[in-house]
Amino acid sequence: MREILAALFLLLIFSPALASMPGKYADYSVYAEIREGGTINQKINLTFPENITAFDYYLLHPAYVRFFDGASLINCTSSLEGLGTIVGCQGINNQRLTLQFDYEKLVKQNGQFFTLSDQYIFLTPTDNFTLRVILPKGYVVSQTGAGPNNSSYYPSGAVQGTDGQQIYLEWKRQKLNASVVFSYSVSYEKALETQDNSGLFVVIGAAVAIIIALLMVIYFRKKPTLKEYGLNEDERKILDVLLKEKKVSQKKIVRETGFSKAHVSRLSKNLESRGIIERKRTGRTYEVSLKD
């Protein structure tokens, strides 16, 4: 593989199609997102020491490439050259460019493991290089796999992180010469699926809510309420006393209302006959309660 890459490097460096290669990259940042199914969506952010008016670039794979200056699309050309793609931009005046494209058939599957392997040939000296490989949602870096000694990735020294939804590996390099080839590989697998109990929780929550609602209905049905229809003012005063306690003696009603014993007795008998209260004889008085 090294011999093939060296030959390709010599072929590209002297290719007339790459006459407008920049003299240097101040920053070269790659974001390679692996999608479900193995497609690689790649974004490369390039920063130059100063504005450039023309730009040529070589990709190691066939791809349809779009160029952007910030959010603005730049009209550039692309053509297949060998196994890869040469793109070129003329008549520009930019210090930063962004390339976006998709790769196919770079991910290999072996049982439950998936492995992405690729490389970058640096035809131009680069001050800072960053590569971030983003795994599909629901996948994690495998414990064993792609690298030397059956490691899960190489080269070593990658920082593993997450944006809250997807896991990524990130490499950083500085002061890369024009002859450098950066090869990498990442092995990943689907995360262990935990049982989804969300549906069960919803059912349990709904059942609890129904039970609570039923208990509240039962409670408020049993709770004495003031039945005002057809009551006179004195009768309502007696019921006001009964609302404060479940049961009360007629003597206490006399004290609370200020009515005479005879008047309370007459009112109580009337309310009992209408099914509003109940009276039970206790000694020389009555115990009075609201009827359910």
C-alpha cells in the first residue's frame, strides 16, 4: 500500500491538472460522518495563509463535490482522474473553502463489527490537521477490531467524545509535510439495546391517574356538601355547622347557631324528614350528621 501511495503521490504532484494547488494550508479540518448503511458524508474545511484566486484538489475516491465559501455555494469543476476526483476552482478570492461530498463502499462489515478505513495524501504542507470521524446514531467504538494488535482504531492518540447524540473519534496533527500520508481506521458496532419500557411506563402512569381520579370522585361524593335548594336561612346555618365536622350533637348546634333547643329540634326533624341529615339518639340528646 505504501508503494502504491508513493507512486500516486508522484503522479499527482507532477500532474498539470493540479497546477493551482495552494502553497500551504494554515488549517485542514475533516469531519467524516458515517451514516446508517455505510455512506460517508464528508466535510473538509480549508484555511489558507492568505486569499487565493485559484484552487485545485485531489480526492482519492470518485465523488460529486460541492464547494462553499461560508454558506455560499461556489461554482467549481470536477472530473474523474484515475481512481479519484480532481476538482478545480478559478476566478475566486477566498481564504477559506469548504468541500462537501459523499463516499460509498469504504465501510466493511465483519459479523457485528463495521470498519471504516481511509487515508489522506498531503500534497501541500499543512500547519494544523484535524480529523473527526462521527459514528452513526446508536453505535459505539468496538472494544476490538481495526487497528494493530486487534485494537478498535488507529493510529493511537485519538480523543473520543460525543455531541450528546453521536460518538466520535478525533485526531490532531501539526506541521505536516507535503509527503505525508495519514491513514486511519475505526471499528464500531451497534450499542447494546436496552429494553424500552417507555410504553409500560405510559400505561402504568395512565392507570395511576385513573385510580387517583376515581378516588377523588369517591372522596368528594362522600364529602358532605351544602344542599341549599329549598332551605331557609336557619336551616343553612345548621348545615354550616355540620359541614365543619362529620358528626355533631344537637347541643353543639344550639351553641354554634344561638338558636333555642326547641328551634334546633324542629329544624333537625324537618331536615331529617327530607333526607338531608341523619339523627341518632345518644343519651338525652341526638347526634346529627349529613346524609351521604
